[in-house]
Amino acid sequence: MGQIDFFEYGIIYDIILFMLFAVGVFDIIFMIVTARRDIEEKKEYAQLIVKWLGILLKAAAAVYCFIVTFTYDVDLTTKLIHAGIGALLAVDTVFSLYYKIKYGRLPLAENGGKR
């Protein structure tokens, strides 16, 4: 059986891959911007933006991209695209976990420390 080309998957799959790439890029940009802010903004970001389900889904998407990269019989372009998106999502997952664990449980100032 011949190799599968990236563009043979269909436009919906390409859109999903683009959306995963965009999520990873925007999350990392927002984390870098938030890292330069004070502790209150980091707490707010960790509690309101970073969600456990999002972390889990990004990790699952990264694992899927690595499975496609290393086990499927695909062309080199497809392997590189999936490896790049998988690496980006893996980095995003690690940083999201860091933010959620470090700042997610700290109380916000405006609610008086109550959760």
C-alpha cells in the first residue's frame, strides 16, 4: 500500500490540525504575556482560562500527533506537520499544567480568599 499524503485526509482534518496549531500558538503567547504580569493576573489566568479538560484534550491531541508521526505510513510532509503540532501541544500542555498547579489554587483577591 502506498504512502498517505497529508492532503488526502480531507479539508476537515486539515482544519482541525490548523485549529490545534492555533490553540497551541495562542496559549503559549498568552502564557508568555501573563508571565510578565503580577501574581494576581497569573492567578486569574490559571483559574479562569486554563482548564483541566483543556489540558487533557491538548495532551491527547499531542499523543495522537506523535502516533501518526511514528506509526502511520505517511509521507515526510505529513510526518513533519504532525510532529511539529504534537511538539507544540506537548509544550503547551506542560506549561498549562505548571500554571494550573502553581497558580490555580491560590485565592483571588476580589473574593476575599473564598472559593
